[in-house]
Amino acid sequence: MDSRDKVLDKYSSKIYKNRKEHVIEIEGGEPQVIAADTRAIPGIMTNRGCCYAGCKGVVIGPLKDVVNIVHGPIGCAYYTWGTRRNKAKGDENTKDFTQYSFSTDMQETDIVFGGEKKLRQAIKEAVEIFNPECIMISSTCPVGLIGDDIHAVAAESEKLYGIKVLAFSCEGYKGVSQSGGHHIANNGLMKYIIGTGDAEPQKYSVNLLGEYNIGGDGWEVERILKRIGYNVVSVMTGDGSYDHLKNAHTADLNLVQCHRSINYIAEMMKTKYGMDWIKVNFIGVDGIKKSLMDIALYFDDPELLARTEAVIAEEIGEIEEAMSYYKSKLDGKKAAVYVGGSRTHHYINLLKSLGVEVILAGYEFGHRDDYEGRDVIPTIKMDADSKNIESITVTKDEANYKTFHTPEKLEALKAAGVPLEKYDGLWSDISEGAIITDDFNHFETEEFLKLLKPDIFFSGIKDKFIIQKSGVPSRQLHSYDYSGPYAGFRGALNFAKDITMATYTPVWNMVQAPWKSEPTLVGSLGGME
């Protein structure tokens, strides 16, 4: 019995029937089909987040000049504030409110009698104290259950104060995971913000989509892009701003880093503004090199291409010697990678370049195309949970629509390997024999740790500590354990250094679960003499 079967065999027949399609072993030459984006099984300790976490915590929360008011209990507001390390900094033109957690702090009486009055008061206070250009309201589960009309309050406040006020009905119970919240947030940004600015287009302009500036990732990517000569119009949404987002439609090209959280906007901007998008990966030296070359090929300018090659050579020259040292220390190690968005896929290639084999991988909230590539999208069937999330339709904006290349040129670029509107998914890089687990849970994590014995485990905050208690070093890739950045050439070096320290730290060999040395339950059997 292989590792997959040993883990699944411990489930009841009902749960086994569900989970067997979510847990697969990669076999060479065989079509790899996985079940994904379905409801987690009640009672199982899933590591997913909710729809609200995806909307407020991931997409709109990092916007620095926006007052993000959470309409709900204070715990929900705190959960999505300051935990993902979406770094931001203001300047003389842009305010930064990310250090504040704004909430209506709903209490029992608000649940019974309604919280709209409290929301109006919160907006009034925010305007008087902070004078923002934009306020965004995120609803939590109680709001959807009691029926507060946050959209009416937003419209009323926008008219009253003369600023942009948006409401997002992103109650946590919608959809099956935080992925639904990403979709809701992107719909709102597309409908009400993008395209409302009047900035003049500039040469070599790009938007960086699906970059949340964890540990400063976005700053490192922007540094490299600007060094080559690109104009970064907006970042969605790490260190991003309402002010920049308004002018996103003026860019020439969208660069999509995290496909799962932002692909909706890339597709809609293509339809509405004619803007092409390419899939990029700024994690890992090989991924960065290819992405930078793909961007240069798209713009089709010999001078820009020459600058790109020069910058790549200089950046690699700075880290090459140190990366070789860390590879010598890590070569032959085994890793498990369980992260959200596209990050599992990104880090597999960086680990490969360091000689680390990924033997266990998966996504928290991935869809089938994240595993199998965009080509399978037409075959994915919509279920009732997916239909709960609004899917908007956009039309061509005649005033702002522009195309950078002819259809013939785009086909030539695709033929040359530029990933225009293309995403290969996890299967393109994972090794044969690896175990893939969608919507992984605590039980499976513990069992696979015992069976596969990885040298290091990359995951999120919710499962990090059970891994460390098992004596395995863990680095969480949702906030980098207060390190970073990990993107860009210098970020790759930071990553190599951190995981070398983690795997060579002797403390993990000293960890012993408390129940192995002393009983955690003590009792006696009654009814016997």
C-alpha cells in the first residue's frame, strides 16, 4: 500500500469517497485530473479561509490609501489586519491607513436591531478623522444573516461626503473558500474604480497583478522593473492605492503573478480595454529571468531587450556565489509545499534550483486550472456554490480601448513561448511520484509527515505549529515568518538563506511531543473491584 492509500484508508467510507479525488499521486504519462474548489468536509480541520478573508484580507485590505471598514464583530476585523504582512508606505501624495484596523465592532444588540446606524457613524468618524479619498466596506457573516443593506449606506455616504464609498457583500459563508472573496473584490474594483482616472498613458507601462507585497516582495519586483525602464502604473494590491488603481486602464500590459486571486480582472481588462496579459513568476532565478525576457519580447524593442539582459546579468552576478553555496547545503533535501494562490507552483521551481525535491504539494483553495492549466477551464462544471458568487460581464470601452499588437503578432509571440493569456498550472513542474493534496487538512498533514518525512515543510499559519511539534522545520509562505522579501533575485537569496538555517537548526531533533513522555489523560475504569 503506497503513502496515499495508507492515509486515505483511515477515513470512513463516506469521507474516503470524497477525499480520494482530492489526493492523487503523479504518474508519468497519465492524465492527471484532480477534484478542487468544492466544499470542505464538515468536521475536518481544513486550512482554508472564508470568502470575507479573501475579499478584505487578500485583495482590498492592502490598498494603503483606503479606509477599509469591516462591518461585523471585532474578531473578523482583527483576523484580516496585520497578519499577512502586506507592507505599505505613504508619501507626500499618498496617505497610508494600513496600520489601522477599522471595524463597527458589532455587538449582540446590533445583531438583533440592525447595524446600519452604527455603520453610518463609523463612516462619519472615518471621514472626519482621516479624510480619505475612498472608503471600502466589507460585510461579515452576521451582516448577511440580518440583512443590513451596506450598499445603500455606501451610496448614501458617497453622495453625502463626496468621496468614493464601495461596499462588498463578502460574507464568510459564501462560496467554498477565500477564492470566492477574491472574485467579489475584483468585480467591485473593475466596476467602480479601474478606468475612472484621467492620467496620460506612458511608454512601457505595466500593471502588476496578484502581488500583495508580502515582506516587501512587490517593492523588490518594482525595483527590477523600473531599473529596466518600465513604468509601473498600479500594483494590485500590495502597497497599491486607490489613486493609482483608477489609472490602471492606461497600461500597455498586465503582468499576472498570483493567477488564482486576480485572473478575473486580467480577463475583464482584456475585454474592456484591449489590454493583453501574461503570466509571470518573480519567485526563483529561472522564473524571474524567463518572465523578464517574456515582457521584453512582448514590447518588441531591441533597446529594451538589451537593457533587460544587462540587468539580469548584473542581478545574477550579485547573488550567484552565495546561491551556489546554499545549493551545496540543500542539495538532496526533500520538501512539502502547501500554500494558497499560485505560490505552491512558484516555489517548486525555486526549490528545484536549490536541489530540493518537492515530494508533497497542494493548494488551499485552488481550482482545477491551477493544477491542470487554463486549457481545462471549458471542461469545469459550475456548481451551486460557485453560482453564489456574482460573475459580471464587461463590454468594450470605446473611449479607452487600445491594442498594442495585431492578432498576427500575438500569435507569433505565443508561438515563441510568451505565456499570453496562458497558465500551465502545477502539473508542468511537479515531479513524478509526488503526492498532491487539494484542500489539505490537519489529519493528512500529520499522516504524510510520518510517511514521507520531508526535511522542511512550507505552509501557512494555521498548520505551521503542528508541523513544528512533529519535529519538522516549517517556514510559512503567507507571511514569511517575519523575513523576506522572497521575490526577485535578492529575494531568492533571502529564501535560500532562511531555509538553510531552518533545516540545519538542531532544535528540531530535540522536539518531543508531550504525550510521548507523560500521559495527557489519566482515568480509571469504574464498576470493577
